[in-house]
Amino acid sequence: MDAMMVISTIAVAMGASWTAGINLYATVAVLGLMHRYADGFTLPGDLAVLGSHWVIWPALAMYTIEFFADKIPAVDTAWDAIHTFIRIPAGALLAAGALGGVPLELQMFAGLIGGSLALGSHSVKATTRILAHSTGTSPVVSPVVSFLEDVVVVGFMGIVAFSPVLAIFLLLLMLVGAFFFLKGCFNVTRKVFRSLFGRRSAAPPGGGMVATAA
């Protein structure tokens, strides 16, 4: 396996895992369609199975459902909660499948990395939805962000297929951005909780009223 093939395989494994955490069904459908119809692109390892119509059509059907569910406030949060148990394992499977044919320990290592990447992108997606609901901007923010996520998934899969070096570079940038985004959200949440519980603990018993002697 030459260096360019190795880079391409890594790009597919990491990129597919990352986008699976955002929209699994779009990721699977786009990869399958590119494998079947795009000239000069072939999925590595065991991922070639994604080019089967038995995979592409169900993925497109589920993507259609998610396209609408992900743009409806409240429904999108429930959908994300359910898919916490689907996107992350799927990200691990996509990464491991991309390295089909290598020793099992390397596949397992790739699966762990892929699951972690899917967890990261899924966490950003879910946190964005929670913030939109908590600020009351969900009716506007959720559909717009969901549409942008769809564009990112499809566009990034195209970059993975035809410019793997650029894809890896962009993925690293997104990882850094996700880290600081989640870190900022965690810090703000911690400050809010400290403020709330600090005020409660400072308040004297009896609603703040102090009895005086007659």
C-alpha cells in the first residue's frame, strides 16, 4: 500500500467517523453513491459494501426522515438523544471497516478512534440544539443549523474522496474548534451552577428573614 493510499484510507476512516456523529445516514448514503458512481473513487477495506443498493436506499430513506425530524424544535433533541446510541458505534464501525484487511488490533484501534470522533461531533451537534432551546431561538436556529450540517457532511465527504490531505487538515481544524466550543460551554455551565448554588447556600433559613427579640 503506497503512501497516498494510506492517507486516503485514513481520511475516509476519520472523516466518515466524524460526519457520522453529525448525520450518519447522509454519510453512508454519500459514501455509497460515490463508490458506485464517482470515477476514480473506491471505498477502502470493507466499506465497499456501502456501495450496495441494499445499503444506499435504506440510508437515503432514513436521511429523508432525519432531514425533517432534525429541523423541528423538540423533535430534533429527542432524535439526537436516541441517536447517541447509534451514531457513536456506527462511527467506530466505519473507521474499523475502512481498515479491513489489516491486523485485528489495528482495526480495533481504528474503531476506538472512530467512536471518539463520532462522539465529539455528536456532542457539538447536541449541545448546539440544547443551547438553541434554552435561549428560545430553536425555531430559527435549529432548521438553519441542521441545513448547514447537511451541507457540511456532503461537502466534506466530497473533499475526503478527492482531496484526502485537505480533508485531514480540515478535520484537525474542526477537532480544535469542537474542543474549544465544548470547553467554553462547560465553563459557562459551571459558572451558572456555581452562581445558583452559591446564592442558595448564602441565603439564611426562613427565606432570609431574621427573627428579632421582643
